[in-house]
Amino acid sequence: MSNHPPRHPVPPFDLFNVLFEEIYDPTMTVVLTFDGELDDELLRTATMRLIRSNPYIRSRFAVVDGQPVWEEIGEEEWERAFSILEIPENGSIPPAVLPLPLDVRAGPQIRVTVYRRTGGDCVCVTCHHGFCDAKGLLTMAEDLCSAYRGVMQDPAYRPAPTGSYDRTTDRVLSLFTEEECRLAVAEEEPFIDRWHFPAEWVRRGRQRTVYRTLTADRLARIKAIAKEYGGTVNDILITAFFLAFVAIRDDPADHGAPRGILTSADMRRLLPGNERLPPMNLSVAFELTLEAQPGATLQDLLPKVTAFMRTRKDGRIGPGCIHFYDEIYAGGMDAVEAFFDGMVDRYTTEGEKNPVFANLGIVSPDDFLPVPGKEGTALSLEQFHIIPCICWPYGFLVAAYTFRGELTLMTAYEEGPYSTETVERFLEYMDGFLR
């Protein structure tokens, strides 16, 4: 008979996203700002019951006898998943300030923080990328709001238990034939780091965010340009991101030379049906290499980006990235740790790291509403934000998301090693290329 707590296997995407903490902070946060006060005791109850409903949320990451596991923690440890911060009249709330990082090795894999201020509560739902991707975080935020409504309507309400569920990429791979997987692996471009975001120095700093929100009229204009070129809004954002990176570096060596950026795709969209999956990691990354001549414009590069992304969407996106990590994972923790040691050493000695752009898509307020206030009246969701993983040299990431018809470009970084003025100027350049 086992004396240890229940344990669950850690699939490759979970493990690698835990260990990427060596090169950036994998903490991510959904920020929901309301026009009134929630019932904090009911929100606390909803948080605890959501934790109880999912064995992975109520776990910590651990390596036991050389095997990575999700190990369930005692109920007495769940309390650290909920807190209320009283904010003074002129105090700041996220994303102007960032919630503390989530300790994936302590658990639970969710933290709910209420920033209480005059005018309305700001509720932050925080997770670690090792537990789930951005879509999984959105799912948890939706489930929290649903549980809160349920508890308010019926004090005995409990979210349906998920039980143990498949957190692997097997269901994605099952969509492809063996030959398609073989070709996808052969076609996968290796990640070659050739440049980096301008840095003041290479050490840690103060966590900050910078973002820009484009109006619905601006987004409509971007959509019109995309239609003209037979592409998507995402194609235009990727192109503008690349051109802004060339501009912020202002390095003649970049002109006409191959330079890469990483972007991502959510594999859930490939799965048949409309099943709503519990939180997990099902996003893959891939590299896009472009060349820009001096003075290059959006129209110069957009056709190539559109063609590349179309082949990715129409072809075998997923198996190549999955195979890459599965192959390392098969060698055990020694192989995984050797991979990360080599990666960190390469970044340290070469000082290059391709930037990352992630489009998180359209988020609807209906995903979270209605949310009753303390007196039971429905609150308005005044603002929504997603704070992505937080970077320091040499990593750099911009996430995009659309809410109520407006497009936000958000980056989280460490000030000191990265200059806030430089980060703001980068988003200004990206904004300019989108005009």
C-alpha cells in the first residue's frame, strides 16, 4: 500500500514549460476588472471548490525517483490560492502592477487575487505555463466565474469533477498518418537564434508590462488589408512584429539577412467536434524566417508571411514540434536537463534569442459573465487583460488578444535589463507598421 499522495504523470509539454523558467518567468495572469465589489467569501469558496474538482490543479510539480509527476497536495495548502489586497485610492492594479509569480513546485496550480479598490474589484487568475497554456488559463478563469455564480445561487454547488484526464498530445498526433508525421518532422525548420532584443545588461530586474490597445476602427482597417492580400489579421500582426524588431535593433547586419521569429498555434482547433477541454498544454511553437531590406514595408513582407502561414494551417502543423520534445523526453530527466543546460549555455555565450509573437485570439465577455456583485446585482466587466510570460534577456515576447472589438498588444518584461523606453518604442513601431 502506497504512503505517498496521489501522483499523476507529467507529459512532455508540461515538463518543458516548467523548465523554461530558466530563461523566463512562465507565470501568466488573466485580469478581470469589474465596476463593483464581489462577495469575497463566495469567491474564496468557489476557488477552493474549483481546486477540489481537478486533481491537477490541486497538485504540485515534483520529480520523484527521476520521474516528473503532478503530486496532489493537502487541502490545508489550498488556502494560499486566494488572497485579497486592499488598494489605496491612488494605488495601481494589474496590468500596471504584476501579481507575484506562481510556485509550480508548491501548488495549487491556480491563484486568485482580488485587488480591492474604490470603484470596483480587479480579479486576477494566475497560473504557471508548466500547468497549462494561455487557452487553459482562460478556461480556468471561465470556470472560476461559473463556480462563483453557482455558489451564489446554491451554497451547496460544486463544479463537476474532471477526474484524471489525458494531458498528452496523443489525440493531436492521432489525426495524422504515420507518413504525415514523418514528413512533418522532416519539414520542421530548426530553431536558429540569430538576433535579440536590445538589452542594457544581462541580469534580472523589476517586472513590468507595457501594452497598446488599438480601436475597433483600427482593427477593421487591419482586417481590410488582410483581405486584400488573402491573409489574416494574425499574418499582418506577425509581419508588423518582425518589422518592428528590425526597426528597434537598427542594425545594418539585419538588412537582407535571414532572421527568425517564433510564433505559436493552439492544437485544440484541429480536434474534431466542439469539446471543451480542461486546462492543459496543447500549443506548439514554430519558427518563421524572413529577410527585410532597408525601408521594407508591411506590403513587402506580408505575401511571404501569408503564404507560409497558409501552408502551416493547411499542412502538418504540430507533429514536428511534438516529436522534437517527445524525443528528448524519451531520454529521461538526464536528457531533458542536458538539453536545458545546453540551451542556457548557448544563450549565455552567443547572446542571441529569437523573439516570440503569440496571438491569443478573440476573448468574449460572455465567457465570464454574468458575475454577480456582493448584493447580487450583475456587475459590468470594465476591462480585460492577459499578462503573458515575463521575459528578461535574451527572451522577448508580445501577446495579442481581441476584446470587445479592440486589439491589445501586451508585453511583460523585466525593467533594468530592458529599458522601458525601448520596449514602449518597440510597440510604437509595431503600431506604426499596422497603420
